[in-house]
Amino acid sequence: MDRHLALIGFMGAGKSTLGRDAAELIGLPFVDVDQLVGEDYGGTVAELFARDGEERFREVEEDWAVSMLESPDARVLSLGGGAIESPRTREALRAHARTVWLDVPLETSWERSRGTARPLAEDEDTFAQLYERRRPLYDAAADFVAHDLDDVVLAAAGVHFGVGALELLGSLVPGDGAVALVTDATVAGIHGATAQLALGERLVGVHELPAGEEAKTLAVCERLWREVELGREGTIVALGGGATTDTAGFVAAAHMRGIPWVAVPTTLVGQVDAGIGGKTGVNLPEAKNQVGAFHWPVRTVLDPGLLATLPARERENGAAEVVKTGLLAGEAFWELPEPEQVRRSAAYKARVCLRDPHERGERAKLNLGHTFAHALEAASDYELPHGRAVALGLLAALRLSGLPTDVVEERLHPERVKVDRERAWAALLRDKKGARRRPRLVLLEKPGVPRIGVELPPEHVRAALDALIEP
């Protein structure tokens, strides 16, 4: 989280534009290294080339790039297209940055660059030769490859997205230390062999969790703390649904006072929500996620190809989180193809969490509908599927917001549940976001405009909760 986000790529890739937009979304300062060089020299890049030649320009560019990369405060940095040719700059990128290659086709680069003041974009053949020479350097330096703003935001959060990513897991787990794989029996039977093969010789142990919410107990955590044989250079890889990543992430947060972990969510709810943002935790009998830690994974691997094996119940769980995220963003994510649902929803959550990594402000809006959902889950002894609970919670939130509920009803088909009303109300009053046993809700002024910390008369909140429960 304290590393720079450095954008590299050829001329016309959009580094300055996307860098500035990404910096605003994730709450970091933006620096254009070429602009610094121009300000230092009192002229444009073209003028510097004409006056002093490319060699001198590269020397100044290198000094500024390395200076910015070695500075302690995290920034979004846009590096010039040729900066990657400097070994000193490449070393600084490895040491201090999460490096994102904005990869665009040659034709796009040429169309955007020709006829401009760029001194190296005057001849198409020379331009093409330079493009081919630099591509291997971009590829070698990049931690992530991006094509648009959402890709850049995901990279900032350490998220790798792509079909087939599980087969690349060995290269996606940072470092070279030992790895312990944590999963459940069902996921292990479907994807375990692929993960173990990808991790290769780094794998030192496989640990199975109970399925679903049964994994999220302190007893399961204690067993893992005793079983996992990893030092501080080791990494826990969590392969499974939200319960697996929640539990394994918390175990990683406390083991040896904190070791790295990698989230590999295999469910839709995990890929669009639970596996992103560093919130880890387990349940107590009285309430959900009451014991936990903020411990950001060093990498989150989103492979939408893993969703092909999901049972209908798990797909419904994820659909509720997609609808929630779309309502917060003010965009109909639920109408996109499933891989794009994952990518867009994950990018939205990532940018919110990057701005507020410890939920001290706007990140609370991600709990839209969840105050009610968690209360219903606790009252059901966690037998109520998460997606069904979230669908009901969204219904209550929209009703209290005075907004239409048709999206939730048509997409999620919420049905009232049979739980003890008093037990559900008691769980809602214990919600972590409340104050003095007064619930604080996330509501919507309209789609795309959430309101956090809303306090309503308790009788209104109680009535909204009771409307979700069977008579």
C-alpha cells in the first residue's frame, strides 16, 4: 500500500490521462515525469530534444524518474515512453513501485502521436521500430497490464484479472518464499490440483477448511495457526469463497504478527466483493465478522473462468453483491456479461477501499443493505445464504431510502425468511457501524449517490427489518 503506482507504455498510450484519472479515484497525488523535466528545463520535450539532443534529455528524465520513485510518499507516476530504457529507472521501478504497462496497439499509438510535437513520432517506420524495441522492456518491467481506467485501479489494489489466471498462480504470488494453500474440500476437488501444480516447489502444505460459514470460527483459526509451518517470509494462499478468504486472511494477519497472503476467490461474491480490500474476520455466535483485522492481500487473483463450476446458490449470492455495487456506482453492472460484472464491480470496490483502507469514512457505503443482512444471518445461525440475506437487506435499504425496489425484486427475487424477530433485532443493534445501540444505515439519495451514517427512528428500522421476516 505504500508503493508508488507507476504507469509505463509507448507514446500515445494514455499514461498522463489515465494516471490523472486514477490518482483522483484512489486518492493519491499525480506526477507526470515529462512535465517535471519540462519545468526543470523551462521548455517542452520537443524543445529539449532540439536544443540539447536526446541523450541529454534521457539523463534529465532518468534523474527525475528515479527521484520520484525513491520519494517516500506514494504517488501515481506517469513515466515517459522511453524512460523504460534506463537500467537505473527499471531498478527503481522494481524497488519502489507497482508498475502498470498501458499496452495499446501500434496503430493506436501512431494515430494518437503523429502530427503532434513528439520528436520521435515523425516517421512511421522509425516509430514502429521503436515500438517493437521497447515492448519487451515494458513487458519485463510490468507487474500488471492495463487497457483502461478500471484495469489501472485494479492494479493499484494488487488485483490481477484474467481468464486462466489460476494456471499462472505460481508467477502471481509475489516473492520466492514458502507457500501454504488454504482451501475447502469442495474447491480442492475442483481446482486444488491446478493450484498445487501452479505453485510448484514453493508449496509446503495444503490445509482444508470446513465449507461456508463453518470455517469462520476462532476454533478453525487456532487449528490453522498450529498447523501452518511458515516463517515471516512465507505466504498463505486462500483458494475458495468469501468464507475461506475471510478466515485465511485473518490467520495471515495474526500468524507471526502478520505474514503476506494472496486471495484467489472462486465464487462470484468473492470475486466482486469479499476477496478485495483487506477486510478479514470470523464470526462469534452473536454476530457476524466481529473478530478480524484489516490485512490487505499482496495479490488478489480474479479468474472469472473459475465461476463456470458454481452451483446456482453461489451464483445468486454473488448476484446480490453485483446489484449492490451497481446501485452504489449508479451503473447497471448486473446487465453486463459475467466477466465484466466481475471486473467493473471489483474495480469499484478497489477504488473505494484504496481511498479508505481502514473504513474510517466513505468505505462504509459498501455496507449498503448489509446491516439488515448480517442481522438476518446471525438470527439464522448463519444458515441463511449470504446472497439471500443481502437481497433482503437491499430491499429494506431501498424502502427506507424512498426509492423503487424493482431492480432488487426482478434480479434477485427476495423472499422473506423465517427467523426469530427479537434475535434479529438484537443482532442488528450490535452492528459495528451503530452507536449507543442506535443503528447507522447506508441509504441512497439516488443510485450512485449513497448516504452513510444515517440514523432513523428505531421504530422505522425495526419495521423495515420485520417486513423481511415471515409472520
